[in-house]
Amino acid sequence: MRANVRSSRSDDSCQIPCFKEALVRKLQRQMPTDDVLEEVETLFGALADRARLKILSALGDGEELCVCDVAHVLCVSISTASHHLRKLRDLKLLQYRSDGKMTYYSLRNELAGRLVASTLEEVGA
């Protein structure tokens, strides 16, 4: 059951015999598509910012907050809060609704909220 495992890059091949060829082939078939990996990469990229983590945490219980509320929760300026909200909205993690001159934000992607909440809980927040 020895076989060379080939990398997806043509200029790079493994020279070490593979003793678990069946397992390697199975894992290769189970790999997520590039599109799925790109979505996950985007999600984790959005979570790689402390302010955005705080926003997702604040909105995690189904809360709906306006920009001013978010600014107060984060102890930042309204423009800074607006920047982070816009980034999360552009990444399709938040949704918003307008009510007159006010705009309210809530979670669009509940996975992001659950991921933040469970990670914070696990780490001990």
C-alpha cells in the first residue's frame, strides 16, 4: 500500500511513501471546496478584530442596536463604530433596517454570533 501522495501543486510532490493511501484519498475527497473555504476565511478575517468581536458579542442575543449604542458599548467614536458596522454588513454578517433617521443593526449570520459566544465562553470571558 505504498504510494506517492501528490500535492495539488504540479511543481511540488511528496517523496515520502504514504502508508495510509486509502485515508489520504478519503480526506482529499472530503476537503471543502475553495468557495466554502473562502467563506470561512472571510468569516475568520472579520473575527480577527477586537471591536468587531465586541459588536458580534453585543448582538449575539438577538439584540438590535443603532450606531450610537454600538459606539457607547465599544467606548469609541460614532465614526469608528460606523466603520466596523459597515465592514460587518459588507461581509454579510449583519443586517440593518432604517427607521426614520435611525439605522438599527442585528445579526444576519447567526453562525458568527454563536462562534463568538462559544469561543468567549470556552476561553473564560
